Amino acid sequence: MSKALEKPLRWGILAPGGIAKCFVGDLLLPEDADVRANHKVVAVGSRTMAKAEVFVKEVFEGREGLQRDIKCYGDYASLLSDDQVDIVYVASPQSHHFGQAKACLVAGKHVLCEKPLTINAAQTEELVKIAREKKLFFMEARWTKFFPLLQEVRTLVHDKKILGDLVRVNSDFGEAFPHDHRLYDAALGGGCLLDLGIYSLTWISALLWDSPENKRAAPRISSSLLMDKTGTVDETTTAILQFDKIKATAVLSASLRVDLHRPGYHTIIQGTKGDLTIHGKHTSKPLAYTLHLKDQPPKRVEPKILGWGMRYEADECALRIAEGAVESPTMDHAESVFAMQVLDTIRKQNNFSFSAEIESLDSGL
């Protein structure tokens, strides 16, 4: 660990829900667990003091010394006023991301904001503008991008050309949710596209859009979606992305209605010399990959995962902040904007919009 990173990055947690528990759990991994930076949770902000206190008690159980050092706030404004907080992890539903991330940046805090970064591209562009103007680090918490497995696969297919020319990428995320789940709530920016489809798009953008040959040229998009029984959120969505510059096609699919039952993999990358499949129950969390080359036996690789898998993005924040950077080269602002533009296009093609309240640029804390 470099000397520049011995000093812990001090985190404030905004909206302490389930995903925040996973994230903070990974921040607590021991220093000898192959980590690249030090972290410390110094504050938690929720809409009520009780929720913040319960979160701290549950997550830091058995770590009473750490608990005593954490300030709990029953509102978000107080969290942002805490001068001990270097960076805020925004873990609320996507309907609130824009207003809350904006408030963090205006308050002078670095920001790691959960995916999808916002509801639409205009909101993302506005946040990027503010972060750059204020010279603050700002990143979408697309944790999948930081898995060593994904980086290894990119090296294999982009640098080593192990699959030859890339021809197709199919990536699917299906998980059945009860109809009372937040993903069925349009007021919270629900639906499968923004919450699950963003992960399918992550693989497509990493492998095709961001390939050396494509050079981030935008794809042509055609799509369809099926709304839920109330007609308020998309329940099953499919999109075809055609990358004309490299003569490659991708299929993005997502569903809230059915689990992914495809045996063994959620993403397949096909090239002229073979294919590579990505394994794992969830498209967001790759566990292994299998390489299938012509006239060769399959080769399966299962890299070790550090904790739940969220420590990688946290360490990236610490590294880039220490450098004085405003973005990460692994998950840069342009990729976040591109993702929202793709999701905007799919929604527009299918006349799917949310309320003006959460689509606007006027949202606040």
C-alpha cells in the first residue's frame, strides 16, 4: 500500500439500506486482505435518526470501538455539513440519485453514487459538469467494472485477441421480484431496464463500445419492452445494439418476471475463433468464465473475489482522489453518459417515461 493511501478515506453513507450494508461490509475488510487503500466510515445519514443508528449497530456489531467514532444523522443535510466526511456513498433508489448527488457535490464532497447514476442522460451530464467545475471526484458505483475478472476478460479479447474478431455479445439479467418490490414502483424509477439492464449494458459497453477498434462509436439501437400489469414500469425488456464500425451486434435483455435459468452463464462473447462465457447467478457479480476455442478443450477460470466484490470500487475512489482526479479511467464520466443515452433511447422508442418530478433537473435532497 503506497504511503499516499495509508491515511484512510473518510466515508459518509447516505441512505443506509441493503446495498449500503454490503458496501460498508467490504470497507471493513482487514488490511491484509489484498486491499489497495484504507477506509473509515465516519458518518451515516438517513431520513430518521433511528434508521441510521440501527444501521450502524447491525453493520458494526462486535466492533464497538468503530461504532463510537461514527456520527449518526437523522437528515441528509447534516451529513453533508460534516467536515470529517471526504466522500459520500449515495445508496438511495435511483429516483433520488440526481438531487442527492448534486447536493453532495455542491457541499464540496466527493461522490460515489449507486447505479444507474440518474434517471436520464441530462441529469448525468449536469452532475458531471458540477463535479468538474468544483474539481471533485465523481463516479457511478458500477461495481462490476472493477472486478479483476472483467478486466482479465477485456485483456483476453481486446489485447490478446484470443477470440479473433468480436461478432456478438449477449448479456441477460433476469430475476423474479414480487410485485410489491421497489422495482415495481415507478415513483422510485423502477423497472428492469434501469436497475438490471444497466448490468447487461455494462458487459456490452466494456467489450464492444469501448473496444480499441470501435473507439466508443455509438451503436444503432432497436428495442422492445413489456410493461407490468399496472402499465407503469417495464417488466421485460430487450434491445439490439448494432456496432457498425466493427460489424458486431449485442443483445441486452432484462426481466423482473423470471429468473435467469440459462445453465451456467449470463453473458456470452462470441468471436471468429471461439467464445467466452461469464458465469454467476447475477450479471452484476461475475464468478468465473469459460473459454471455448475451436478444436481445444474448454478452460474454466474462477478468480478469487475480495469480500462481496464492492471493495474494488471503493479502493478505486481512494486511489483517484489521492491523485487529485475527478474521474476513474475504469468507469469514467463518458461511459456513464453513454449508458444513460442508451437507456433514454430504449425508453423513448417504447414511449416509456417517468414522472416529471424525477426526470427533471430541479430535484433536491
